[in-house]
Amino acid sequence: MMEQPHENHLPKRKSIRLNSYDYAQNGLYYLTICTHNKQCLFGKISDGSVHLNSYGEIVEHEWLRTAGIRKNMTPLDYVVMPNHFHGIIAIDHEQALSTKQIDRQHPATMEKRSLSSFVAGFKSSVTAKIKQRNGHDITVWQRNYYEHVIRDEKELQILREYISLNPLKWELDTLYPDNMM
């Protein structure tokens, strides 16, 4: 069996992040998070509908729990696909300040409320719950994710439509197992 390369030996990836953009600031963000080796861990698609298995249900549950855990974040549209997840999340620090979640005298706490800290926590929570259900270690996620800052209403509508139609277009998706090289 071939051994997995240690992360320090993996090739450096080109950052897709916007230079000088603060990913902790208020706004709408689109995310795509893929499973490790693009394995279909979360269920299947049939007749254009998603049928989640117990792992997929965990992903969905953790996404929906976000607003209760992180007062500055509101999960919006999403879809759990067999080997990836798409979601739109709103960051609103004024909401968090009104609930006194962020310490006003320690602005560094704002950094802990960034998009990347959210994704890290989301992935970690999903992984822990899947490992608990599975009874042994399993690598769930790839090490990175795709993010996009949503700049206007038109872009938001395009992404919402993409998310809602994703199951219908599964066989055309680049992440569909037969389409991956």
C-alpha cells in the first residue's frame, strides 16, 4: 500500500484569496469544500435529488447549527453533494456585538470569527462526529477549500441557482466520479 505524503512535502498551492482582503469582514461568502480524494462519502444522487447517508446528514446538521454556535455567521443556501459541499454564509459582526459574543476591548477576537476559522471549525466538527459514528479514524476532507466573496445581488442569485441546480447537473459536474481524471 502506497504511503500518503506528509503535508510538508505536498506541493504548494497557488492562493485564490484576494490580496489585502479581510475575510473576517461583514459580507456574503460562497464555499466549496471537497472530500479527501473526492470520495463519495455523503450519499448519492438519483433522479436529480440528493439522498444523504449518515455522514451527509452530519454535514447538513453541522451547517445548520452554525447560527447557534457562531452569532456572527448565518448559513444560507447550501447543498451536500456525494463528495463535496457548497454553501453561502453571511458574516455580520454587528449581530455578534449585539449579542456580546465578541469582546469589544479585544479586537483580536474578530480574527477568530473569520471565514477560515469557520471552515476549520466546521470541517473539524464534521470529522469528529463522523469518526465517532464510524468508530475509527477516517480522513473526511481535503486540506483546503474554495471561497468566493459575493460582491452583488446578481452574483448572489447566480450562486443560489448554481447550488439549487447542482444535484440536477451532477453527472455534468467536474467532481462527478466518472468525470475526474
